[in-house]
Amino acid sequence: TMTPTIADGTLFVGLHLEAKPSTLFAIDPATGNIKWSQVLPGPMRSSPAILNGMLYVGTAGGDSPNCLHGAVSSLNDATGAPGPSWFTDPNNQQNGGGIWSPISSDGTNLYFGTGNTCTATQNHANSVVSTNPGLTFRWSAGSAPQLSDDDVGSGVLLVASRGFAMGKDGYLYSLDLK
């Protein structure tokens, strides 16, 4: 289950269903009223980030046979209107490659880890990935073969112009964010 996030007077909570689409709720914390809800393509386990009025949340793609979308989806934080999405495997959206960990932002770009995919294709599995706020791909740094279960399961800690992340392979990765 994702860690709830609060911003601008709204609580964001995901209803996680294993191997199924999940629902993200925006709730008024004072009244408990639901402001909006949005169905996302897979289980939500990452903590979202908010940048410039957009909420960014990752979905876990899962492992075979539950190879759902591994993606970061963007939503207008006030209305829930969907924005662009970024998929771990842009050529096969049913290939897994989950986003398990918190999404980080330096105020300009987003950074997150990805998990393994269900088949070996050209994708960004088991990597640290950076996108711009429109979820246009900037770069990725792979940590392990695509099919190994060596997800970058930690968030990306941002310190000055460096990022630090842990993989399930036991390595600490230090990355130049430029």
C-alpha cells in the first residue's frame, strides 16, 4: 500500500488491489469527503510526489503472470484529471516493471526506481530513471539485468547534484543527476 501524502489541504490515499488496477482518492482531511478519485493501471505502492500542481504516482507492474503496467502517472492534484504517463517498457505496457518506491523531485525533474519486467525487451527495468514534469524521459541508469528480480526498490535521495538509491542486489548507487 502506498504511503498517504498531504499537500495543499488534500490527503491522497491509494486503494491497493494485488494484480489489479487501483484507485487513488483525494480526500478533504477535515471532513473526510472525497474530492475526486481516479483508477490507475496497477497496484500503487510508491509514495507520490507533487510538483507544480501535478501529482505523480507510480504503479507496480508485478511479476509474471501479473504483468500489469509499470508506470508513473500524473494527475492534476486539484481535479484528478489525468496528465501524461511514463511506462517502464514504452513498447509493451503489459510488461511489468513496477515503480515500488517514493518518487523524488528536485523542483525541476522527477527521479524514481523501477523493478524487473516480465520479458526482456528494450525498456528501463531495474533502473534509476529521471523524467521532466511532463514525464518525458531524460535518462536511466540500469542496475541489473531486466529479468532479474533486483529492483531499485528504494527512493532516490537527492543531495546537491547527486542521487543515491539502493537496489535489491545490495548495492548503493551514486548518480550524477545532470
